[in-house]
Amino acid sequence: MYRAFNRRGFSLIELLVVIGIIAILAAILFPILTKARERARQVQCVMNMKQLFKAFRMYTDDNNGRFPVIRVHSSDPTTNWVGSTTFGGGSLPQIQKGQLWPYVKNIKVYLCETDRRVPAAWFGGVTNYNHSYSVNRTLCGSKVDSIPSEQARRGVMMVHESRLTINDGDFNMDSDVVSNIHYSGTNVLYLDGHCLRRTTKELEADKLNWKFPDALMLPCM
């Protein structure tokens, strides 16, 4: 003889309560997970910049202490560090042809993951723009040994530039814009190799440390 079991399903109210609890948990956890993912991307962005710094130092060791080309001149369209050959960024950089490529042959190092598929305004909104970082243009033509250690500690070398203005791998504090994707700020690499997250206001107040008087403002060798 089989005993009959009374199988009772969930009521509508119980289902709604469960769905409500799940929605509340999702609302709490989603921002936390998003922030954790962005924090990981920011850390990777810092690592990218430090790898590029090491590449710059290796380049200077091999080239009589001079930096690679940062600012492309219209009169001398030499390929710069990131593979840009056009003054003002008229064409997409070719990183594999850049002066730094022999020292860091990994395309991923040049691009912050948060910038992937973000439109680059200068190039009509293309979503495949291939790098995120720009170097202080006043370093172009300078020699590493000519810069005092205190100035190297305070002086900005490289920034994570905004997709609004990034176009050729050189950064002009008077016209270009730093990114604000990392918690309303940007990663900044200093000439002595340390890297910090700075806000736009902090960088604006720090403009004096963008100028390197020893720089020659000539195409680097």
C-alpha cells in the first residue's frame, strides 16, 4: 500500500519574497563586484606603465642616455615611441613599428583594459585605438642624466590620457586631457619610476612639475 504525499508548491507571495531578496542582494553585490573589477584594472594599468618605464630606461641605456622620440615634428616625421609618424596624430599609431617595441613586445602593455572599445574622439570615435598612455612632451630631446634626482622624483613622465584627446603618444598639459576612468582620476608615472593615482585637480595644481627645462624640444635620438 502506497502512502499518498501531499506535494505543495511555492505560493506566489513566497516566490515574490525570494525574488525580492535576490534583487536586493544583486543591488548590493553588483557595485562591489564592479569596483573590485575596476580596482584590478587600475592595478594592471599601473603595472603596464611600470613595464613601459623599464622599456624607456633600456632604450636610454642603448642610446647614449636619450629618450626615444616623443613628439613627432612636421618637418621630421620620425616614428615615435608608440609608432606614430604623423604630427598631431593624423593616423593611427603602429605600435609594432614604435621605437619602444623591441623592448616590450606585448601589445597588451600599451592599453588599459578599461579603455578597450572606448571610442577615441580624435579619430572619429574608432573603438580599436590601440594605446592608453602618453609621455610628457617636454622630455623630448632630453637626456636622463641631465635631469636632477629631485626633479625626477617630482616630474611627471607619463599619464593615462583621456580618449577625448589621445592621438599620438605625447602629452601637452595645456591642451590634452588626462583620463578620469580610475575613480575620477588617472594613473601618473614619475620620472624616477614610481606611479600614483592623481585627480585632475591635483594635476592642474602641479603644472610646474610638467616642465623639464633641460629638454631641448627637438626630435629625440
